[in-house]
Amino acid sequence: MTRRPLSLCVITQNEADRIGDCLASAAPFCDDLVVVDGGSTDDTVAIARRAGARVISRPFDGFRSQKAFAVAQATNDWVLCLDADERVGPELRAAIEKACDEGFHGAAGFRFYRRNDFFGRFMRHGNAGADKVLRLFDRRQGGWRGPREIHESVSVDGEVRMLPGFLDHYPYRSLSELMAKQERYAHMMATEEFAAGKRATLTQIIVSPMWRFFRGYVLRAGFLDGWRGIVYALLRVEYVRRKYVKLWLLQHGQKA
């Protein structure tokens, strides 16, 4: 089969320390590098351009909308979507190159495992263990769909296959950044759910964080990740609690 061209799509905002490695991990097999920047005040744009990317400025209005816009700017129908804090690992790189060379086998998209770094080590268990993500797809058959602007995902109309290897994810530079990110996400989730008509109960505020801890740390064996497992589980408890407390405040006319 004839090799199918592939576009890389990344959204950024103040990712000067990470965008270079992200682009370098995919540049060898992507013919087109697209970066949609939400208004960086650091050197993100300059670094991306030096790496050969086409940089398009667009005010950030939501993760799903920004990523959908990036896909629409690609020159190729097949796209690989990454976040600036992700890297294509060697085995996954070889698998994607093979799929490109074989014309993507007639599939509509491909999933692969993403492993998450947590303070110097990839997590193997719990809620932070490797998760399957659909990031390589034919945009004519799918994309970033649905009303949710946070915890967004890709869906396609057609066969989805699995590729070997890992997408390496480095989501946090520090504990302070992690806490700030959780606060931002909890606020966005509460606001979005409130607008969609969802409401919180006092039972949810109490029970949901406890369930999140039990599910991740016990049922999914997060304890096997040592101190990282307990720290991660406790931090996720705080995220869930904040989300429901914020939703409770919004439905009672208070500021979240």
C-alpha cells in the first residue's frame, strides 16, 4: 500500500518547556505539524515554529473546541492529536509508522495505551494507571465530538484498532501545578454540569470522594504504586470533593 500522510495537531498555552519534546517525538512520521496556541506569553510559539510547526493563534474557549479547530486546520485527513505534555514512545512510534506505510489498514482510528508519569515514575495501577486513548484517526469519520469541553474524547464512525507501545504523559511539573490544575478542572466540571441541569446532593459530596479513593486505591490496586499511589489517591479525593461542593454552591445561588 501507499504510505498515507499524517498531520500532528497540538493545542498549547505557555508550554515552552514541553512543546519542543512533544513535536520532536512525532515529527519523524508526520508530514504536517499544526499548533493552535491560546495566547502564550512565553516562548511556546517561537519554539514550535523553529520545530517546523504551523502556529495558529486562537483564544482558548474550551479543550474540545480548541482541539476540534486544530484538526480542521490539518492538511491531511489522517491526524494524530497530542497534548503538549505527551510524547510518542519508541514502540508506539514504530507502530504508527507501520500503520502509515500500510495505509492505516482500512480502519477509522487507532487506540493505544497512555502511561502517566507521577513525580518521576510511570504509574502502573489505580486510577492513574495506563489508560487507552483514541488519538489517531481519519477526521472524515470522526473527531472531538460532544458538548463537553473538559475530559473531552474522540469518537469515530468505523473500526477502531489497537496499536502497541505507549504514549508517555507528563501532566505535572510540581505539586503546586497539580493542585492548581485540579482546582481549575473542578471549577470547569461543576460549571459545565450545572449548565447541563445536573445537581449535587449532600450524599454525593460525602460518598463520591470516598468511592473514588476505594475504587482507585483498593479495587484497582493503587497501593501497589507505593507512596505515589496513596498520594495520588488522596489528591483525587480532593478533586472530586471540590467538584461536588462547587456544584452544590452553584445550585444554591453562590459563587463557586
